[in-house]
Amino acid sequence: MTYTYKTKGTCSSDIKLDVENGIVKEVTFWGGCNGNLQGLSRLVKGMSVEAVITRLEGIRCGGRPTSCPDQLCKALHEMGY
């Protein structure tokens, strides 16, 4: 299932996700810290949604209450995971 999520409170503006049978197939961020988000996208590719959420949910960026990894988890929850 391909899904686009509008982020809130981060430098990135959107996250495009492709998840199949509970496995992350592809993640693309628009905006934000390009190198870091490319790295994050490559690291989560092939991981189970459960593992991504367990490892990344609740991460904060600076003084913000959220981060791009945390927003990825929110997107996965919104997808029904």
C-alpha cells in the first residue's frame, strides 16, 4: 500500500511510504535534512513496521516535540499499524 503523509512540526513536509504485508518497502521524505533522511529511508527499508515503530517512535529533534523519525511512526500508525 502506498501512502503519503503530511508531516507536522518538522522540516520535512511529506513522507511517501510503500508498505506491503507489514514490511516497509520504500520511504521518501520531501524537504528536511536530505542526507539524514536518505540514510533513515535506507535503514528502514525491509524492516517490519513493528520494528520501525519500536525503534523510532518518540524521538525528538532539538526542542521540538517530534522529529522526522517520529513522524514516520505517526504515518505508519495512520496507515493502521
